[in-house]
Amino acid sequence: MNFLITGSAGFIGFHISKSLCEKYKNSKVFGIDNLNNFYSTKLKIKRIKELKKYNNFFFEKIDLTKKSKIDNFFKKNRIKIVIHLAAQAGVRDSLKIPDSYYKSNFIGFLNIISASDKNKVRKFIFASSSSVYGDQKKFPITEDSKLKPKNPYAKTKLYSEKIVTKTFKLFKKKFIIFRFFTVYGPFGRPDM
């Protein structure tokens, strides 16, 4: 079974890729990332070097907005499970440069959804964000709390959630959406 982890050079992507390589030794784990400079590219490259120590990990630098590259990648590697983590992160920067977030988090996302559909992916796992909740008055926040995205980052995540839900329910395919809150740990982002 072939896995694809988008954003494999990121903190969560690195740890998930590593875990899959160790657990599914007879499967191929493909990682893609654009290695942007939102934070240290040196750290991202170190993570990829660590992952390349596994014989079943394969990495390719790809920008998700390049539709033909994404389509060719899926076709060539017969991907069956997608864990879509890649995104331009950061709420504050999304207010300064919203076009970058739209391009990366929405156009790139649509290319992954389209390729997943065309290539009959069995399961799709999507990383959304707790920012879709916006400001809440009632705590603890639950999955069915009202969604109030307040910035471009949160809006790209919420629109993407809706597309995942509609697309995969329509075609009766398995999907999971995670709304991550702040994550941290070993080999994490230096600003966290």
C-alpha cells in the first residue's frame, strides 16, 4: 500500500512519515514538500535526511500548485492513502499576504483532491486547524462548536474541510479531518 504525506518536511509530516516507515515496512511512504522558507529550510532538510534513512521512504520536492506535477506523481506512484498536511501556516502572516495562503492552501489543496479522486485513493486524511473556531466564549471547544474563521488562513482551512466532506461522502470514500491546535515536540518548529 502506498502512502503520500504532503508537507513531509514539516513537524507533523516528519513524525507521521517516520511512524509509517517503521510500522509499514513493506509499504512505500512518499513525501512531498515545497521546502519553503516560512521557517528554517535547514531544519526541513534535516528532517528529510532523517527520513531518507528508511528504505521505504521516497521524497520529491513539489509545489502543490503545479497541477500536472501532482497528477503525474499520483499516477506514477499509485497512491492509495493520502495524509494532506501541507499548508502555508500562520494566522498573522495570512493577514499580511493572503494571496500566498489562497494559492498554497486552497489551489494546492484542490490539486491534491482532484488527483486523489482521479486515482481512486482509498482514504484521505486532512489537516485542518483549530483556527476555524475563531473566538469562542464557551469552553471546552467541541467539534460541533460554531465555526467562526476570522482570517484568511482559517478560511482556507474551513473551505477545504467542506470540499473534503462533500467530495468523499459523494464517492463513498473514507476520510478523516483533524483540527490541530498548537503542536510541539522534538524536532519541532523553532518558533514554537
